[in-house]
Amino acid sequence: MRAWGEPAERIETAALIVTELVTNAVQHTTTRKIRCRLLRSADGVRICVWNRGRARIPSPASPGDSAGLPVAGVPATD
């Protein structure tokens, strides 16, 4: 991303996202092969992480289960 001329803040954010996605892949799969790809487009950078494991994928948490963090596009509930 540095070679693409992306700003330092975006690079740091991408590194955090990759770390989280790879951690999830490691925790939720039985395979030892995890792939990561960054794709650059006019709209930004797309981060892809995948594996071919056979582990059960957990259901996504509901927006209210995000430790009180707001979810984009979903109004906060009190």
C-alpha cells in the first residue's frame, strides 16, 4: 500500500483489519493455509482473506451485541 501511495492512516487501518481477519480465519478453520489479498481500485483498497477449512462458521452477532459500538446504517438502540 505504501508503494501505491496510500496515506499512512489508511495503511495502519488496513493492517488492523488484516490482523483481525487473519485471526478469525486461524480461530475458525482447521486448515493451515490462509490467503490474503489486497486489491486496489479507484474506490479504495479491498482486503480479502479466505481459507478452505471445513470448520463451522459462527452466526454473525446482532448489531446490539457489538459491545455498545454503533453499526453503520443501523440506528443505536437505548
